[in-house]
Amino acid sequence: MDIKLDPSRDDLPLMANTSHILVKHYVLDLDVDFESQVIEGTIVLFLESGNRFKKRSSSTKVACPSESNEACKFRMPEPCQIPVTNTKTFSSKIGYNDFVICGKGEKDTSGKDGNHDNQEQASGISSSKYCCDTGNHGSEEFLLVLDCCDLSVLKVEEVDVAAVPGIEKFTRSPKLRNQIVHELMALPTDRWREQLDYYARCSQAPGCGELLFDTDTWSLQIRKTGAQTATDFPHAIRIRYRTKPQGRSVTWTSDQSGRPCVYTVGSPINNRALFPCQEPPVAMSTWQATVRAAASFVVLMSGENSAKPTQLQEGYSSWHYYVTMPMPASTFTIAVGSWTEMKPETCSSNDVATERSFSPSEAHFRYIGVCGHMEYPCRFQKSSASTQKIIPHRVFAPACLKGACQETLLPLIPPCLSAAHSVLGTHPFSRLDILIVPANFSSLGMASPHIVFLSQSTLTGMSQLCGTRLCHEIAHAWFGLAIGARDWTEEWLSEGFATHLEDVFWAKAQQQLAPHEAQEQQELRACLRWRRLQDEVQNSPEEMQVLRPNKEKTGHVSDSGSSIIRHGLNPEKVFMQVHYLKGYFLLRFLAKRLGEDTYFSFLRKFVHTFHGQLILSQDFLQMLLENIPEEKRPELSVGNIFRDWLESSGIPQPLQRERQALAECGLAQQVSAEVAKWVRVNRRPRKRKRKDREEVFEKLLPDQLVLLLEHLLEQKTVTPRTLQSLERIYRLSEQDAEVRHRWCELIVKHKYTKAYRDVERFLQEDQAMGIYLYGELMLSEDPRQQHLARRCFELSREQMDRSSAEVVAEMLF
């Protein structure tokens, strides 16, 4: 299957030819320059050819971006003409080679490396008649294709690993470079430290020949003269490159204290604008990275170690991280800024959530047999890890948010981690960093190996929004990271599970909560999610509401391993919640049908079986149905679940039947009574008769306030006097971001000018949730509201997330 891109569509191509050759390990050696807004350095790729990990099919071709009737042309890199910086001041602790620093002091905005805009290049790919062979076909040379975008590639060379001192200690063929790499990758897991050391040494080895390369919009293509197969192709290559300030994988911005920072934003294109890599999830790899920056900055990264800076000369520091658990390159995360660490208090007995009948004994977490994943130092095989309820954790944020973090976030981490352990068992990762990211972050949270990003919006109001979002991101350690989707279109396998588990974790983390109270809160959240799902299916294209859009072709790729993610570049897709919501309701349906004890007992078994692996929907569903008694699964089959839940748009039929029950839960009924009171208040004339009694309003939970405001949004008219009373009684401007979002909607709908400042504040400080409000302000056709929207956008557009800015600009102009 060739990759054919339609420039009129919003599909994301995955170009890497992973069926022929796989990157097994990355070594990054990078410098972060805030003046030029560039990350530059080298990345060394350690490769394994296809015949070592699978039987290859016949050779295949991927389209080459050529408009002429010529075969693909490759070029050697142009020499860098920028004066060389004194690189000796940047030598890191483990002694990486010196390298050329290009473009210091100025932003690289040129496109001299051959990259073009997406529209132009997509047309070139789809119309090209000539292809480059990526496999072994006749006398043509093998082509390594990497996913790459918005990068300036300066040089590609083979690494002479045979020149590494001491390499002969563990190899039988000290002169055969590819064999050395193979034997290095084959070292047993108990020698992982030695393996990382030799990866680092090999990455410093001299080059032994430059390789031909070319770039297009979406890929970097490399070949070696005379290497006709993946086996012949060099298995250790070094790429010298630099990012571009406008690159879409990272954002250069300022934190809440006004200091510069840069971080990976969870872009739709993932990390291909940060380093050349293999994006398809099947390309599971490990990595290690050394990053240098000015000594005033802190470098955080996906890594098993809690890195500490090594001081270098002339005011620079070096940070080193590593990962030994193979994961897709898309999960790699980095953040560099003037963060302040807020150390939590020493764990006490109060940090551990109270065990209730739902909590399993340690015996439930110990299963006989070896793990099913590829070899790596796995925590599931360590008895000490299986009983570790709270893993080591650190919290970082700008100094100005220290108080909010200490008051809201820090006390929640131990009980949330402990609750997750009580439900699923062994934490897949040995430690956790949590970073409060800048205001332009387009989500409430993002989980990566060993690190979680949280929006500043989670720190306001009571602890519920922060706690539930923290639980959601912690759940991703199991579902999304330790267990990943083999096909990116099946997002529900990550987001549906995390959404379902966040309620379970949060109920257990609230130590003072009785079981029946926890159940009532979960029913209320289900009611709110039903309303959001109903709204989303009414306001989104049907084709984007399907959880398994590729149906029986799910997981299929081309012969080379390349594929396309439908709608992967659609900026509106980032804001859709259908995979969260429909996935959540499917898992809730299964848990209720089977009984929670049966379901979560199975889920722990599933985690033990599939951690460290990639799955498809049928892997989960088939194992589930095989492990439950026949009497508990009437009318349940993989086919029925596919039909009703995963392969249809709209609201699933089984969920339609639950609608009334969701609306009648106890806490929702209490809200209905409060709504009736407010409707009566709203209807009263300004001058009331003395006999009219004053309404007494009940205290409501944050989720109840959200539901209350949603009901009031359905009222045709709400008077300014009623809105003023609402704000005063519930102190709405001080509530969490979910409540304030609904409050702002009420302000906009009813043109409550006295509270426009609350809307302005929300658009500036809660950018992750403010996109919808811009649309409401413009649809009102009120000149003052439209001016407010444009003014707020102008103030924040330079710092705003790119996808968010595109969506808002389309609304406004």
C-alpha cells in the first residue's frame, strides 16, 4: 500500500518504513538556545533490520516527493556557514563529542533543507509517478525513511562503533559494525546499565562515512551507496540537526512568572519536529538524552532517573535522562524552564487511602508466569515494586504558583497514587514528575512516561478538578503508556480507560467519603458526561464520532509499515471528547453488566498480561469475554460490541436506554430542586410583595454547580438581578474552571456586562477551556462581546497553542 495524501483532507501520514527496519534505541545530545528559539545537536539511532524481528513481505515503495520524471535525487548536506561556537564549554558529564553549534543568536526561519508547506508537499506526494524502493528490490539501494517535519537536517553519517574502546568485551565480531550493534541490543536485561553506557560510548564514536539524505514535508530519507538491503544498511547512524522556532512539536513561550520556557505540547504531529524518529506505535524503542541549557533552567524529561544538573563552564548545566522500557517515540516529552521544585512532606500513614472492600489483597497482584512483552527491566517482576503504593514524585511550577501547588496539588498526590495502586496494582513507572505548564497549554493535562503536565486551571477552586484530572493522568501510566493502542485511531483504549478509572481512583482517594457517597458522585459525573456526549454528537461530523473508524482494517499498515491517520491534522479534533466519553460509557456498561468485583479483577489480570505491549480493541474484548462466566455475558460478543459501541456514530443504543436513570440519580435530583428555586426567583418582579418568602439554597458540590448552570443555560432569559444573586451565593468567580466556564457561558448568553471581567480572565488564564467561549462571543453578534473576543485573542494569540489559535482565528475573522 503506497501512501497517497489528498491535500484537501486533514490526514496525518506516518511515513517510517518500520516493516523493514526498526529504531531500537535513541541517544540524543542537545543544546537548548532560548535566544534563537532552537534546539540543536545530534541524535544517534541504533537500528535492527526487519529479518531479525519479523518475516518481511515483498518489497514495497513509498511515494517520493518529485514532480519531475526522474528517480529520487539525494544530496549531501550543505556545510554550515555560521561561525563555530566554542563547543568545549558544553562537554557533558559522560563526555559526548564536541559538535558544531549552528545559528546561535538568531532564529532559523529559512527552509533551505527542502521542507515545504503541507499543502504544496501533499500535492507532490500524491501526484508523483516515481517511487523510492524502501525494501530490497533488484539492484536499487535500501532507503531508511524516518518521520520528520519542521527540522533542518545538516548531516547524516554512519557511526564507527568498532572504534569504541573495550567494545570487544561483549562481541564476537569486533570489526563488523552491524553485528556489534546487534549484540549490544541483545544484552540481557540485568546488564542494562552496561548497555546504556555502551550506547553512550558508541554515540561518541567517530563517523565513518557520510550518508546521502533528502527531506520532504513529512519525512527524512537516508541511503548508503551500495547498501541494497536493510541488513546491509548501517545499524548505527548519527543525524546532526536543529529544530525551527515555528516547529509544531514544541512551543516556545513564557511561564506564568514571565520567564522563557519550551515544552512538548502534545502536538498532532507528535515529536517529528523535535527529532527525526519512527512515529508508528509499533516502533517501540528506548532512549537516553543529554540536554544542555543555561544554568538558570531546569530540564524535565521522560526518564526513569530523577536527574540532577551537572554544572558546566560559562553558566551552563547538563541534564541526563534515560528510559529502559521500550515505548513509542511519540511518548517522549521534554520541558525546559525556570521551574521551582516544591518538595512534598514526608509520607505518613495518613497519605495512604483507607482500604475498603473494593481493595484487593497483595495476592491479587501476583500472577504466575513471565511477562509477555519484549525483554526489559520490568517492575511487574519485582516484589518490592508490587507493594509500593506511592512512588517517588516531584512537583515543579513557576515560583508564582508555589502557594497554589502547596495548597491544592501536593496533598492530593499520595492518596491518588495509592488509590491507583489499590485498583490496578504495580505502578508501571518507578517515579513521577508533575509540572504546571504555561497558560497556553491546550489541555487540562497530559501524561508521558515518568512525567505529567497539568494546566494551571486545575489549581483553582476546590480540590475536585485537580484531583480528578490528576487521577486521569495517573491512569494513563497503565492505559496509554504501559499498554498502548497499536492503531492510533483507537484512542478510546487510552482515553476511555483513563476517564473511567479517574472516577474510581478519585472515589478511593477521598478518604472521608463513604462508599454510597462515592457511588452517588460517580452517578452524577455519568449524568454530566451523558449531556456532553449528547451535545458533541449533535455538533460534530458523524465520521469523527466512530471509535473504530477503520473497522476490520484496524491495525493494518502498508507493506513498508507506513500508514495514514484519518483526520489526524484536523485542529478541531483536539477539542473533541467523543473517544473519552463513548469509551467511558462502554467500560461503565461492561463493569455494571459483570459486576465491579468481577470487572476489576479481570482488569488487573489484563494489565499483567498486556503491560509493555500494544493492543487492539479485540485483544481487550476477547480476553474479557473469555474470563467471565457464561451467565454474566448474555448478548455480549465482540461483534455486538463493535457494532453497537465502536463502529457506529451517535449515542450507542445500550446507552440510550440508560438516559432516564442517569437523570434521576440522587445528586442530580437535588440539583433539579435548586433549579426550580432559581426559576421562581428569576420570574419574580423587581419589587416583591412582603409575603413572598426568601428562597433558601442548598450547598452544592462542584459537579452539582456545573449541572445547575447547564440547566440555567437552557432558560430563555435570566435577569441581571438573578445572575448577581447566583454569583454572590455560590461565589462563582472563585470556583474551579469547570464551574467558571459555565458561569462565563451564562454571562455571554445574557450579556451580563458587570461580569465581563470574568470572561476576560477566563480567556486569558484558562486557555485550555476557553475556545468554545470565543465562538459564543462571536455568535452573539453583539459588538461589545465581539470586541472583547478580538481583544483577548490579540493579547494571547502569540503565546496560544497553534491548533487553538487556528480554530479561534477561524471563528473571529
